[in-house]
Amino acid sequence: MSQAEHETETAAERLNAQVDSALAAVAIRTDDGAAELNACADRLERAARDLSVALRELALQRRDPRDEG
């Protein structure tokens, strides 16, 4: 597995974990629920952005196999 593939897989796993956390936050109602939901949204945005960057890097690598490694 190349470094780009590994980074993409790791980013996807992080995004899945953030989705799970967000679903848990939705199910739990607390006094600080709105702040927690906003924090979940921020973490989801970062994780999704990280995954999209990793996917683009992997796409570039696969276009030019000489960059593999």
C-alpha cells in the first residue's frame, strides 16, 4: 500500500469516527448540546476536508505512477 493510499484510508476512518460521534451527539440532549453539535460540525468539516485532500493526492499519484512510494 502506498503512502497516499494509507493516508486516504486513515482519513476515511477518521471521517467515519466523526460521523459516529455526531450521531451520538444528536441522540444525547444536554444543557451544552448546541455547543457540542457545533463542535461536531467543525470536526466533521475538518475530517471531510482531510479526506478530500487525501483523495486528490491519491488521484494525482495514480495519474503518474512514477510518484508512487
